[in-house]
Amino acid sequence: GDYTAGIALLTAEIARLKNYATPKRFILHLYDEGGATSATPPGYYPSYLYSSNCTFYRSTGSTNITWKVWNPTCRTYFKNMIAAYGAAFGTRGK
């Protein structure tokens, strides 16, 4: 996958946090679901996850769009994203 947009967004956020009077650290925590008010893709995930049927909308209890990490293909996408972010940011701040 192309993680350029996510890496650029995080790079900008890290730079912003460093400019505070007391510099802050950024911790990346990846979730497999995001809140939603409808099944319309809200942009939490890359578009290829929606088009490859790697998400589903749950409207019982809380409303969420969930990444199907139990599906082997979708789980591979998740692992690849984690690896890409790790390669881009894994040594920063050390």
C-alpha cells in the first residue's frame, strides 16, 4: 500500500509537537475500528480497505466501522501498515 499520506500527516504532527514551549512526544496507537454514524466510509482507513471488503459497519450498541483483522488478507494489510509506520518512525526520538 501507499502510506505516503499517513506518514506525511504524522511527520507534520511530530514537528508541531516539537515546537511547544515544552516539547511533547507522539505515541502512535493503531486501532482496528473507528466511530461512525453511518456505513458511508468516513475516511478512517485507506480507500482500498473499503473497496476490498476489509471493513464492516456495526450499528448495534455503538456504531463503528471495523477493520476485519480476522480475515487473513485484511490482517496482512494491517500488518503491512504497521511495518511501514515502524520503518518510517521506529527510530525517532531515541
